[in-house]
Amino acid sequence: MGILEDKSRARTFYRFLSRVYDRVNPVFWNEEMRDEALEALDLSEDDRVLDVGCGTGFATVGLLEDTSHVEALDQSVHQLEKAREKDELADVDFVRGDAENLPYANETFDAVWSSGSIEYWPTPVDALAEARRVTKPGGRILVVGPRRPSNRALAALADAVMLFYTEEEATEMFREAGWVGIEHTVMGSEYVDDDAIVTVARKKE
């Protein structure tokens, strides 16, 4: 387990990163990548969506372009403070909470989105199962996570920090959590090639 796959350490990390997060984030995950991923989730205006690990609201802004029914959750009070400062997110219900213990009833959402968060979850399968619990039958999930580097030395360094994984490992995690129709797309920014795995899956009817 990487050093940031610990909730207390991750909160401390984001206490400082939140100050520059919106400037650093586009190196790894930019608007073009976000918008391409949103197309894969295929939302409709009536869909109710949960943004898990919303951070400063970068993805939340994009979600609101497709539906006005967005709720967002993060464990970092500092990231949430930054999100709440954004005028375009004034109507979003931001909740401080845990991806592995979501404070929502069963089958609440039509879709769940999570970008840049799974790498900090100590037990990602449990969190993915929680996301399935709060998703309606036939609903979708989209998760963006970091792809493990192919270089062995870089992979070992990455794994020491937080969760990095391959497409095959992603498939296994989602299957274990009960999702079906699992598909992956690899994306990269202009600075880092193929650094993100975008996984889309659905809940059985």
C-alpha cells in the first residue's frame, strides 16, 4: 500500500496541494480529457450524478454541462473549500465524506463519476462496491485513475506512493465490486502520455 493510500496522510497532503491544485492538475488531467470522458458516460439532463472525490470541483463543472442534478463528495475540507468558492458551483451540494462509506441511500443516483480519487482509496474494491450500492439498476460509473508506468523502476516508485494499476487490474477490481460491461480507455495530456485509465461500467438491471 502506498503512503498516500492512508486517509489521514491524504488529507494532510491535500491541505497543502489544494492551494495550487487547479494550476497543477492540467499537467495530468485537462479539460479536453475530461470532456472526452464525459462523452463516454453519456449523461442526460435528467440524470442525478454523484461526483466522488470531487476535489476542487474541476470535474463537477464539466458534469454540470450535461445535467443540473450533481452532488459532490470529498474527504478533504481544504479541497471542498476551494470548490465552494467557485461561482459556477454555487448550487452543488458538497458533502465531506468517505468513498468507502457513502452517506447516501441505495439506488440514489443514475451515474457515479470519480476522477483522481481512486488512487487514494485504501480498499478500492470496497469503494467501488459502495458506488454500485448507491447507483440505480442499469446505472453507470466512470472512474479515472493513474495507469501504472511500464518502466519497472518507475512502477515501483509509483506503487510506493499510491495506487497505480493496469487495465487488467482495473477489470478485476470492477468485477469484484459487482460491475458489468467494463470498458477502458487510456488517455494522456500534452505533458504525460497515456497516464490515465478511464473505466466505464454499469450496474445490472
